Amino acid sequence: MTIVIFIAVLLVVVIAHEWGHFIVAKKSGMLVEEFGFGIPPKIYSWKKGETTYSINALPIGGFVKIAGENGMEDSVPNDRQFESKPWYKKSAVLVAGVVCNIILAFVLFTISYMIGLPAPTDTGIPKAVVVVKNTPAYNAGIAVGDTIKSISMNGREITPIDTTTIRGILQSDVKKDPSPLEIKYLHNGEEKIATVVPDSKTKTIGLGIEKIENVKQNLWHALGSAFKQVISISLSIFTTLGALISGIFTGGFSADGLMGPVGLAKEVGSAATFGFAYLLAFTAAISVNLAVLNIMPFPALDGGRLMVVLLEAIFRRKFSKGVVGIIHTAGFFLLILLMVVLTVSDIKKSL
């Protein structure tokens, strides 16, 4: 089910991005030859009007193929080609995907806030919000999103649990007396009982519990919260990218804080356990990430292509399409290499 949800989330985010390129290119009089979801090889395609729509084997991206985007084509009228259009129309096409991702994120965040997002409150239901892998709680079968009914220690049962008592048991009492804990919890609606023995070295069980309930907002407050969230995530991404770039030049680069497709799929699955509204918000966050990363002035990304268009407009001369093509191709392969590295890192983390 996690894979299905992950593909659905990617489908929404990628289609929004590519639709932005598609619709602005169409409105600018350009010929859109293909609208594809996923990375080839092609699985299925159909043609409507002058555009071919395709579904490809690797569901981790998408593309819009516009006539003349890599140089003029003899088989297409000049006035229908990307390269023949003025710089501001080409720029609009390149920026449109990012804009659509930001709009999508804003809309999804607003809807999720109105439906109600899980948040820690004094009146909420105790939930497992952190379960560290390969710890006693994890090995006992407790998962993120499970409802914690009670915790018993040395014959003392605490129910219902308040936040202070939770932290007292998991952080203080266990360290003083690492006796087995009996935890009653609901997993997918089924009540279970787990006997959890604290780790002999760390004297912890790897479980974080908070009292969670859905907090709803009216439309006006939801719009404000959505706007703040989009800005907050965007600034956070820029900060992270800045630290990574700095790390490359100082020798402190690490991929530990980055996530590839495998890690992202797991996070989507975890988000789904907290309900539909939380999944919408997580999808919105992915959309913001895609927007910010795509506008970066790196070859093969929208930002890299936009930089070429703007420089050509400023200097009033066309760059060699062969050279530009080689640069973008190199950038594409670097991105693929990074994805492979992150995927391997994700797999290692999950072992």
C-alpha cells in the first residue's frame, strides 16, 4: 500500500509541475510534442490533438517535450518552436512548473489545516510519534501512529496517560529501573499487548509518545498557516542547500541529511498513518521541495535553463546549443548519480 500511496503522491506533484510548463507553452503558441509521467522506457501512450501523452516505467519524475527547446527543428514551423519565442515567453514556460508546485502546496496545506492536522495537545489521544528502528519498542511491533492505551511498570498501570507521566516513565523511571514494560496499544484498530525490555546499554526503549488530536482551522486562519508553512519550508531548504554547498568546499559534505526515493516512500507511508489531512500536508511539503530545487541554477533543472535564457537576453547573443546541450546532459547525469547515491544510502539506513 505504501508504494501505491507514494506513486499517487508523486503523480499529483509531478503532473502539477509539468502541467504548468504544458499550459504556458500552449498559451505561448508553442508545439508541445509530449507530456510524460515517469522516466522512460515508455509503458503506454496515447495522442490527443497534437500532443502525445505517455506513462513511463520509472515513476519518479516527468517531462514536457516542447518543439525547439534544444534548438530549431526543420520539421516544425518556426513560430511554433520554443527557441523562436521572445525571452519573456521562454522564461514564463520555465518558471510555470515551479509556480504550479507552490500553488499546489498552498492549496493542499489550506485544505489540510481546514480538515484538521494532528498536533500535540493536553486533551489528545496518546500516540506513538517516534519509533526508533531496531530498538525494543520497534522489535515489539509498535509502529508510528499506534494509539497507546496504557503502560504498566512493576505492576503500576498508568491510564489514561498524560504527557508529563509519559516522559517520566520513558525518560526517568526506565533509566532508574530498566524493568520490562507492558504496553497496551491499538495497531490498525486491533488491541495488542507488548512486553518491552529496555536496552541494557542505553536503558531506553526507542519510543516517543505524545497526546495527539486533530486541530481544525477556519478558512482565513488556514490560508495564513498555509502561507507561513510554504515560506518556512522554502527557507529551510535554502538553508540546507547552503550548508551542503559549503560542506562540499570545506570537506564536510554528508548525504546523511538527504533522502532518496526509497526514504521518501517510507516517509509517505508514515505520513499516511496519521490520516488523510497529514498526507495532504506531506504532499504539499514535497511540492515545495520540488519547486525550490527546480528553480536552482543547476544544469538540466528549470533554473539552469532559465539562467541560459536570461543571459542570452542580457548579452543579446545566442549560446551554442551544442555546448548548452552538453552542459545540461552532464547536469542530468550528475542528478541521476546523486539519486543513485541517495537510494543506496536509503537502503543502508533501512537495513
